[in-house]
Amino acid sequence: MDFPEFMYYLESDGKLPTRAGKINAVIKDIKRYPALEIDMAEFELILNHYGLTFDELSSREINYINNNIK
């Protein structure tokens, strides 16, 4: 595996502090959330843990999160 591929996998797994890496980490945390539903306050806490806020997410990023938590 070459370096760019390795970095891609780290980012996909949410282990890099890039924007995409942070969003993937948020997705992993939502999937591990113990309840079947997550409220907005808890979602904001997860986002804040990675230095993100709901207001700064683009509609594309929100769609990406929604499509990947299923």
C-alpha cells in the first residue's frame, strides 16, 4: 500500500484531523450511540468533540452523514 492510499484509509476511518476525517469520526460516534435515536443536542456535542458545529456543515456534508449512518 502506498502512502496516499494509506492516508485515504486513515481519513475514511476518522483517524485524521482533516475535515473529511472529522466527519467520518462523527459518523462512527453516531453509529456507536447507545440509543436508536439521537437528539440535536447530543449530535452537537459529538460535532463539538471534533471541532465542528452544525451551522458550519454544508448540505452535502449533512447528506453524507445521513447516508452513512444507515
